Amino acid sequence: MSIATITSKGQTTIPKEIREKLNLRPGDRIHFIIEPDGKVYIQPVNIQVEELSGILHKAERKAVSIEEMNEAIEQCAGNLS
């Protein structure tokens, strides 16, 4: 668990472990998400397009047709009812 201290000016330092996990660098912006149960999440706002390269495509994965996608969606929707 990472712990940070808030200064008298309401500032804090994000622990190194968290900065590394979220790939945060000086100047990056973060979004605070507050859930109804009081949990707070931080999400990086600055995501470089280069970091997204390859996240969807996997060379060993066969391409799926629109028809196959629609069929899978219908099957999942049928399981929800």
C-alpha cells in the first residue's frame, strides 16, 4: 500500500510506485473519479498515442467479421435474460 501526506496547502506527492504504474511524468494531468461509496480513483489524462500502439491487435489472433461480432453479442444478450 502506498501512503502520501497532504501539505497545509492541500498538495501531495504521488508515490513513486503509483507514478510508475500509471506511467505518470512531470506535467501530466490526472482525473479524480469519486465513487458514491467514497472510493477515489485517479486516471491519467495525458495518454500518448504511441502508448496505445498494438493494444488491440495481436498477431496470433484471427480477425473477426462483423457477422461473428453480432452473433457473439446476440449470444451474450440471450444469456442476460
